[in-house]
Amino acid sequence: MKREEQFKKIAEECQALFEEKNAAYGDDYFSSSYSELERWLSIKRKVARLTSKYEKGNEGMPEETIKDTWMDLAIYSIMELILLKGDKF
């Protein structure tokens, strides 16, 4: 499979996961009163979880794999880009 096809497949998986979680959390990331710092801290916690998984494996949170954590980080990055770009799309 070409890299472009792999990228598209992963992007589609991220979109499906985003849609699922965004619906479950009621568009909270965008409509809540989270400050920029609070959003950054959410991302920082995911990075810390990823670091821990590489150091310790799946101890402590076996239900979330390294792949899951990377997908969450990709989604957080895209959500931040949405907020940064605002209506400039």
C-alpha cells in the first residue's frame, strides 16, 4: 500500500473516532469554556501517557494502546488547528 493510501486510511480512522468522541462529549472541546492552557494540558497528559506506555508498556491502562494514544494526539492536533484557523477555511 502506498504511503498516501496509508495516510488516507489513518485519517479516515481518526475522523471516525473524532466523530464518535465529539458526539459523546457534546462538542465540548469547541463549545466549552476551556482555556488555551487547559486544552494544552489535555494534550500534555496524552503525551505523558504515551511516554509512560513506551517506558512501561500497557501497565495501568491496558484498554488504551499506544496506537490509540497516537490517534488521540492526531485528533487533538487537528482540533487545535480548527480552533486556530477559525472561519478561515
